[in-house]
Amino acid sequence: TEAGPILKGVSYTAAVGEFVTATAGSITITLPASPIAGDTVTVKDGTGAAATTTFTVARNGSNIASSATDLVFDKNFAEITMTYIDGTIGWSV
């Protein structure tokens, strides 16, 4: 059973299975450390202002979509569920 969204206006480290809604820009949502295959985290722009006030999803040592770079969230009201695949792909978007 998925929990409701967690509203965050400050930087935060997500736990596996959480749905984090950013309520402010210029913050960092950090993905869980040491994920295992099948772990998920959902992140959403709750302000509708991410295109002008971005926030960051920090990879915390794992790749995001096969890249060793953090994800800059810049789409208004966008919501993504990231699923951890393996050490090469990391978090699939």
C-alpha cells in the first residue's frame, strides 16, 4: 500500500516507497542509499514553478538513467516514479 505524498519545502532524503512532493524550489530531494532492484521513489513538483525555480533529485551514489549525474527537476507539476534497476542503469525514470 502506497502512502500519501510527503510535502517537503526543505531538502530531504527520501526513503524507499515514498511519494515526495516538493513545495519549494531550490531544494534537494536525495534518493535512498544502497537501493535494491525494484525499489521505487516518486517525486512531484507541487508548486507548478519548477520551470523557473528548479529543484534537484540527488542520485546518492547510484546512477539515474545510466548517468552519474543528479536530476534537475524543471517541468511544472511533473511527477516521476523512479525504479531502481541495477548498478549500471541505477534509477530508471
